[in-house]
Amino acid sequence: MKKPKIYLVDVTNRDGVQTSRICLSKLQKTMLNMYLNEMGVFQTEFGFPMTHHETNYINANLELAKMGVLSPIRLGGWLRATEEDVKAAFKLAPQLKVLNLSISTSDQMIMHKFKGKLDQSSIIKEMEDAVKTALKLGAESVGVNAEDASRTGISYLTEFALAAKKAGADRIRYCDTLGCDSPFSIYERIKSLAEAVQLPIEVHCHNDLGLVVANSLTGAMAANDAGVDAYINTCVNGMGERAGNADLVAVILAIKYGAQVKDKYILDERVNLKVAWRLCKYASYAFGIPIPINQPGVGSNAFAHESGIHADGALKDRRNYELYDYEELGRGDPEVIDTGRKITVGEYSGIKGFRNVYDKLEITFKDDKEATEILELARYANVHNQKPLVDDELKFIAQYPDIARKIFTMSPV
């Protein structure tokens, strides 16, 4: 029998961008999708198909997927589990194939969020109608999110999940929305749910108690132990609402190197940790939030040794004080900073300086007309991002100018 695996569904572009007081441009969200694809992440929850300022970005990224650029990563949209939202989303983005439909299931939220408009029965009915409508309109994969699952009675949660399965959902997202689970409670609850429903389980945890990676890992282990695949929801650099979501790199490291985990549970073989350093640095720049020096794997102190005993031991054999190799995360190459003359591309750049920048990137243009077109897009990109473009962004604009044009364009309602 095929052994179940653990896959990664990164939600930086949906939950991460909901972090209070920060945001990403549509170009930055697209670049994150590109890095996540390169890293072998199974799926990116790439945005909100119902949100009008996301429409061009959503459709442009779906076009990149159709072109084979964003492949094999899946692009998943997040919607409320209502028939109306599903219909509206497919009008705005007809090529959607992967959806997660979300609705609250706990008594707390039923009573104090819906304020009597819904009860347990009507929540199931709303969800069922939304799933069936999504499949009818062309969705190929529909996940159902039980918001506040960790505070939902297990019998009702199981009833809800079985109804989702019957309606055609192919996975259930267990949301520890307030981060109140412990590794013990989430293991027990997800094992019970997975055994009863026999659908893959997505594990979506928050870090309010500092347990987010431990909870995500044990939740996934419970699903695998029940015989089904697990999908851990992550965010790059642990971004997310309040205290954040499960850090992508920390989750991967925990699966690969955790005692009693690494030899028993199987991580999706496509995951390429060597992209971690570039991805995390880019996300830090895009969010405008430095990576903590003690961040697992990518923090500046992750492989730093100062005390005599530690330094001596690490120099004799890195395994004395390092659990994994820095090269595995794409670290180790010297980073050269140019301290001489530097020409940059900005919203007021001219053609001479612009061509100088692209020459250094070894990108040439067939004629002045093409160069001028890309310059104009690069100017828009600077206005769009409100910060200097990095090399990978400049390369993306030159490679996919039509896609870039769509990403930069918004049509207010």
C-alpha cells in the first residue's frame, strides 16, 4: 500500500499578507510564487479571487501556470464557503482550478460571529452548496476549511468533514485559528478526524502560544498515522496574522531532521531546500521586515559560533554543533557588495542607465523599441513596489512583459 506523505501548502500570499501593518505588491506576490515553485512547494494559496484589486494578478498568474512557467506548483484561491462568492470568483477568474472554501465551525464563532444567522445545520448546508457549485463551474480540486476547528466539538467537526467529502471536497483544512492547540491535543483530534473521514488533512496553525511548528508537525504526523496524506500550511519567515503562521523553512527542517520524524514520515520529494536562502531574503526585503538573527536555518546566527568550546568543536567537525549543513539551504557563497558607481532603475530612469543595468544582467534587447517598452514597465514596477527592484524582478519583467503589464494594471470598481 502507498505510504502517505507530507506536502507543503504555502499561504504567504493569502494569510501572510493579512499580517497587520504590512503588504506586498502584486509583482512581489508573483515573485514569491516563482520562488515557491522553484523550491518544490506543492501549492501556493496565491490570493483572493473575490477581491477586485487581485483580479489582474490572479489571472496573470493563472496565465503563467498555463504557459508552464508556474508549474508544477498549484495555484489555490481562498474564498468564503458561500455559493455567491464561488459564482462571483469564477466570473472574475474563469481559469481557477484549485480552491479552498472557508467557514467557521466552532460554537464560539457560530454564536458570537454569525450572531444567530447560521447554526450547525445551515453551516453544513452553506458549505455543501459552495463545494458543489465550485465543482460545477470547473474547479478540479476543492478543499474545505473548518475555521476554528481546534475549538469545535470533534463529533460536529467529523459530521462537517464527512458532509464536505460527500459534496465532493478532496481535502479538509483543520484550522487552529487561535493557536490554542498543543502538540498533544492536535495529534489526538486530527487522528480521530482523519480515521473517520479518510480524506487528506491540511494542517493550518497559528503561533499565539509559540507552538506553531510543533503543532503543524504533530498534526501532519497524526494524519499520516491515520493513513492519509497531510498538507502543512506554511508562511515564508513565519509571517501571518498576530504571532504568525508556521515558518516554511523550520517546518521542512523539522521533518527532515526531527528525532522520530525523519525516519518514519515522508516529505514531498520535490522540496528543494537550496532555494530557502534566496526565498527568505527576498521575502524579508519585500515585507520590509528583517529575518531574526536566531531564525532556524536562515538567521544570521544559525551557523555562528563564538564560545570557545563551540567554536573549537565546530571547527573539528561541524556535526559537533550543527545539525544540518548551511549549503543545504543555499548558503555559503560570499555576497559581494559593489561600493563603486551604481546605476539603478527607478520610476524616472532614462534609456542609457536602464540599458546599463540590463547589460550587467546579461539581458539584451533586439532594438530600441523593445528596450523602451521594458524601461516603461520597469518604471511602473518601481511605482508599483515603492522600492528599488531586485535583479530577479528586473529579469521577470524582461522575460514576461505582457504578464507584468497585467500585474501592474488595476481597474478600480
